[in-house]
Amino acid sequence: MTRYMFVIATLTLLLGLPASIFAQSDSATTEKEVRDALEKYRKALVDRDVATLKQIWADDYTFINGAGEILTKDQRLANQNSGATSLDKITVGKDVKVRVYGNDAAVATSRVTLKGQYSGKQVSGDYQSMTVWTKKPDGAWQLVANQVTPISGKP
């Protein structure tokens, strides 16, 4: 009987708590998953790991480079395969912000320093980066869109 009362009291307490208490731990877990996906993406770009990039980029992926050009997944893969895109170094700033939407979408922003080339054009310097992620049914995070904008130092 005591055990039964304990279960009733516990359920009453849990059901009376705001859902946001439980969502916070889910949100923190989701944020960590996205940060891990960002690092996997950074590493795949520097290592020119086309197989991993093919998995990371969604089929309808869109990229806007620092010159304002819009590229698809197929175009980016072609640039990777031909060597037109090869980034020697990507340094992610400490200002990474991840905003989580539900448990299956997130937007990450940060400052990045790039050195190498995009689409055959030399790049070097600081950029603002935005990545948009969705979670696939298998639990993997996939990049659906991203943009890099050069920081010019002008207002």
C-alpha cells in the first residue's frame, strides 16, 4: 500500500511540473548534438572528406558563399571533387550560438576564419557563418542551408 501511495504521489508531482523543465535537458542534448555536427562538418571540409560531406548535406541543400553565389549540393560536391573548393583551415570562434527549434531543427551562428578557396576563388579572413540543420529519422543531423558573409569591418 505504501508503494502504491508513493507511485501516486510521484506521478502527481511529475504531471504537475511544467513541461519546460523536461524540455531544457532535451534542448541541451540537442544543442550538443548540433555542436558535434558542426565540428564534424568543419573537419570534413578541411579533410576534403567528400563521403562525409555527401551525408551531411541534405539533397536540397543550399549554400551561399562569401561572393553571394548560390550553390546546390551537387555543385558543392563537384567543386570538392575537382579541387575548386579546398579549405586549408577553418577556425570557429568561441561565439557559437545554437538555437534549437523543437527536437529536429536548429540554427547555428558563429564567426569563422577561413583560408583556402571556394569555387576556385581564394578566400582568407573572417566571416559570419550561419548553418541550418534538421534531424533525420535515424537521428543524424543534416545541413539544409548555410551562408558565409565576409566581415569587412565597415558599418
